[in-house]
Amino acid sequence: MKRSRIDIGRMRKEQGKASLGTLIKYGAVVAGGAFVLKGCSSDEARIYANLNECEDDNPTEQAQCNIAYQDALREWRNEAPRYPRLSDCEYDFGDGSCRPLSQHFIPIMTGFMLLNNGSDTELDLDFDRPRGLTSSKRRYSPAYNRWSTADGALLGNTYQRKADISKSQLQPTKGSARVMGRGGFGRTVSSRSSSSWGG
């Protein structure tokens, strides 16, 4: 077997040099990547803990706030995780944080969000696609004092009233809500957090 000869000296001299064409090519790739990332960047949503907050923030749109809140509540009843026992639901969300629904128990909707179609200085909310939110009072829960969608996407601390979200987080959950056992929602949040690359 014939061995090829490696010129270490020549390799050291070549290291660090790049032609103008190479720099332009890689610069275009980086710029293109930045453009693609910006294209799939998140949108800003406003979060309200209750109807009054929405009405105070949008005094000329109080009727719209009321409709959006009622829509979010209706969707929440369809999407929220279900538990066969109250104690299982309260294990995940805290004492007094669950209510009966049909033959199950669901966490109470503690807030709702609306997509902001406007700029940073202009508030233009999309009242047609509200999304209900909840949070947990249990310190061991990944959703402790954090806004969470029914399918376990975390959006930030409950004192925050803005969140960067993807449009998919405004889409209603497909199919019926999942029936969970004790600790099931925490596992859902953890699995979503570990599989998301966006933070």
C-alpha cells in the first residue's frame, strides 16, 4: 500500500487564507440564513389575565375583548387536558385550580392571548383567534407561575403581558383533549420543552 506524503508546512501556510469568492459565497449563505430565520420568526401576542385587563388596554374595543374572551373560554373547554379525578388535576395545577367538566376535571383558564398584528408602537390585536392559557401553582411543575397553552407550550412568566409566539401556537389543538393521570401535564410540558429548539 502506497502512502501519500503530507506537507505540513504548506497546510499551515494555507490555513487562515480565503479567497474573495469563498468569502462572498459564505457571506451569501449567512445572509440567506438570516433572511430565512427572520422569515420564520415569532410574532408578538398580548396576554391578559382576565377580561378587565383586555378592556382596560383596549377601551374602544371592549365588545371585541368580551367576544374574544368568550371564544377563548369555549375553546379552552374543548382543548384543556382532562383528568378523571380532581386530586389528579390539582396535583398538576394546585389546590382550587381545577373545575368539573362533564365526567372529568380541567384546569381553570387563567388568561388568554391575542396576536398583535401591529408594530411595536401600534396595537392592532387579532380578536378573531384568541387562545386560552393556564398556569400552575405547584412549585415542582414546569408550568409553575408560567403561562401555558392547553397542549403544554410555555410562553413566559405570569407577570408578563407580551410573548413571542409562533402562529402554530394560536391554532386550536386538533382532536379532543387528552385525558391525563397525575403529573401528566408536567410530563407534556417537559417533553415539549426538550423537543423545541426555539427556547
